[in-house]
Amino acid sequence: MASDDSTAEASLMREPESPSDSFEALSGSFVSEDIQSASPSIFIWALSSAAGISGILFGYDTGVISSTLVSIGTDLSHPLSTLDKSLITSSTSLFALIASPSAALLADRLGRKQVVLVADILFIVGALWQAFTKTVIGMICGRSIIGLAVGAASLVVPLYISELSPSAFRGRLVTVSILFITGGQVIAYVLGYVLAQRLHGWRWMVGLGAVPAVVQFFLLLKLPETPRWLVKAGKEDVARVVLKKVYASKTNTAPEQVLKEIRREIVEEQATSKLVNPVTPGNDGWPSLTQFQNRMTELLFVGGNRRALTIACMVQALQQLCGFNSIMYFSATIFSLLGFASPILTSLWVAVTNFVCTLVALLIIDHVGRRAILLRSVPVMIGGLVLCSVSYHFLGLPNKEPKSLEQIQISGHSPWATCIVVSLVIFVCGYAIGPGNIAWQQSELFPLSVRSLGSGLATSINWSSNFLVGLTFLPMMEFLTPVWTFALYALVCFAGWICTLKIYPETKGLELEDMRELLKDGWGVQESLNRPIE
């Protein structure tokens, strides 16, 4: 390891910076001119699409559980109870939570690409495990393996794409992976509707999740590692080759400018790391543990890094605690209780809305900006949730005494049931354009030295919140009543909107290396809004 570190350091220091170089880097005016105008090459679109297959897997496994829960019947030895459904659903989130910090460390040590390959193997094993299990415990185990895969992929894939993308198109290219997630959910609902009519069709639903993982595994074998990781690992020549493919349509100066920016950032981070983590004798017995401790110290005790972590965690918490995934996991259950003849087909409206509005986000994110989108989309979510709560109130459900889900079920069809579907579509529209997409832009907030670790901790907040929502939604519907359940989610959204207004800076158009300066002395909100956008 010592030789690798010295090689990396020699590579980084090969081109010492002059004062004018530092000025150009900080101002971003000279360094970023060619890069800002660079369009994504066919290579980067192909790479983003191949990496985004993880999104299909993520979305498919999120969406398929909704159809599966209403199709299993007694195939797992007995009809599923509310507790069984909650455990089967939330086990994925729990193990995704466990996987995220580990994936962050492995992404730094082994590379971003290697972690995605491991995740593909876990997706395959988990899908087949679910397909052949005969017990509830077996189903929970299969969903837990899927959780490990989802936790790793949800962290590393946006990071992988973000580090490879030209800054002017970074938001769009990361959103491609989110679009794939919503596409996976649509596929899951369509297959769920078709296969629900077949005997043991749910086994095919979960088993087919292995197919995209196999495809992605073999595609990734031919794809490169990210230039930023390669430079830090002392493989600058390989990084240069990758960057020339990324900026194939531009002049040859763009790859060299990006390399220069990466070297500058790493040198600055090494200097910061030495100040925060001074070398002490006898502290090198466990290099990996020491490295982790040093990076954690740098993340938490360097002001700009800590602010980046706070922002990323805030948006990830909002994305989950707003209740969106409770709708994705249990939409078929909800619509079944509301008296719809085909609850899986009704759920498809939610999935299609999610897909279409994510496509809208893909088109506008790099033009409108992250902060602006959040401030406009969250009020739409609040409106949808309030309408849903009011609609449940007028359904005439009892709201004082605890009721089981079966007792909450509506006989016949009410116009207010249709209103609930409309309200959820409105909510999902706001979610897909805003938090559902913006949260996964998190890696752009962190400097390279703590990018994986910071993204990993923020993703852990996502999955811990997801676990909480998945475990508590059905019990809340029973004991808190649907009226107050959706009202509580609306309150969470309002709190998230206030936090966004106060601390989320605008990041569109910024190079990854420039985020360090924006958050160095404060939240950077006014600075980002006053910054001229080319």
C-alpha cells in the first residue's frame, strides 16, 4: 500500500500549481470554459444507460412487492398478516441501510465499478431465493439479500455517473438512473398485473428481477472506472484515456483541464486532511481503520464537509419520510381496501406518473436548478397529501378507535376513493420532479476525499427512513387512521421545504471541484443565487 500511495502522490504532484493556476481553479472562469460547454458524448450516454440498469433493478424490486403482497395468498404456508407484510417489505430497507456505509468504504478502496458488480451478484441471488422460497422467513431472507444489493447500487451508481459526467449535464445524466428506477417500477406493475392471473405467478414476478442484473454484469465488465478514482489511485494515464472518451466531441484541452482540477482538489484535500488528522507515531497498525477514522474526522470536523453532509441527509430524509415508498410498497393493498376491482392496475397510474414526471425532471434539472425545483415541487406534494387526508375523512372512516385493515376496507365504490387516487397522483408528480430525483444528486455536494463516505452516510439516512416508513405505514393506517397518517406526511414535507429554503444552495453548472469553495464558510445559499450562470 505504501508504494501505491507514493505513486499516487507523485502523480498528483507532477504539475505544481502556480498562484495563477490556483486563481483560475478557484474562479472557475478559465478552467471551466471548455468543460461548461461540453456536450455528453455517445460514450457517456451509453455508460450512464448501462450503469442505470441498477435503477431498473432498484425500481423493479420496489414496485414488484406491491403486486406480490396481494398475490401470494397461502403460498408461504399461511395468509400474510399485517406484521408479515411489514417485515417482508421493511427487511429490504433495513439491509440496504446496513449495506450503504460498507459500500461507501469499498467504493473508495476497490473502485465504484467493482461495487456495482458485487451488487449485481446479490440481485441475482436474492431474486432466485425469493422465487423458490416456501416460507415467510425465506421470503424475508430473499428480500434482505435484495436490500444489500439495493443499498450498494443506490449509493454507487449515482456516484459513478456523477464523477464521469460533464458538469453542465451532470444533473441530467444522474437523473437517467432515476428514470430507470421509475421505469423498473412501471415494468413491475405491468408484469404484476399480467402474472397475478397465473397460479404462483408472484414467483415469476420476483424471479424475473435476476434478468437485468445478468445483463448489467456483463456490460459493466467492458466499462471503465471513474477518472477521479483513477487519479487518486495513481492511474492518471488511464484516467486521461477515459476523459478523452467522455469529452470526445470537444477539443483536447477539456480532458487536461479536468485532470488539472482533480489534481488540485486532491492536493488541497490532502493538506486539509493533514491539518485535521496529524500523523502520530504508532498509529499505523490498522491502515484501513485509520484511514476510515481520518476520513470520518475530515467529514465531520471540516465545516464545508459537515454542511454538505447535513444538506444531503436532509434531502434524503425528506425523500423517504414524506411517505412515498409506503405508497409504492402498499399501493395495491390501499386500492384493494378502497374497493377497486383491479388494485394492481390502479397502482399502475401511480407508477406511470412517477416515470413521466421523472422524465420531466430529466429535461429541466440542469436548466431550472436543484434548489428551485425543490422549492416548487414540495408544495405540490403537500397539496396532494392534504387532499388525500381530506378524502379519507369524507369516506366516513372511524378516526377515534383503532381498526384493523380489514375493518377499514370500503365496500362498493365511492367518489372519494377516486379522489384519493387523484391526490396520490398529484403527490407522486411533485415527488418525482423534486425530492425523488434531487436527493440522488448528493455526491456533487462532497469533495473527492469524503465523497463516498458522505454519500454513504446520506444514503444510510435514506434507508433508515425507508425502513421506518415501511415498518410503520400499515400499523399507522390501523391505529392512527388514514386521515392522520397522510396529514403527518404533509407536515414532514412542510418541514423539509423550510429546511430547503434555509440551507440548500443552487448547484447547477458547478464543477464537482468547485463545491468545496461554495460551502467552505457557510451554507452558500446567497452566493449560489448571486453567481452568474453561463
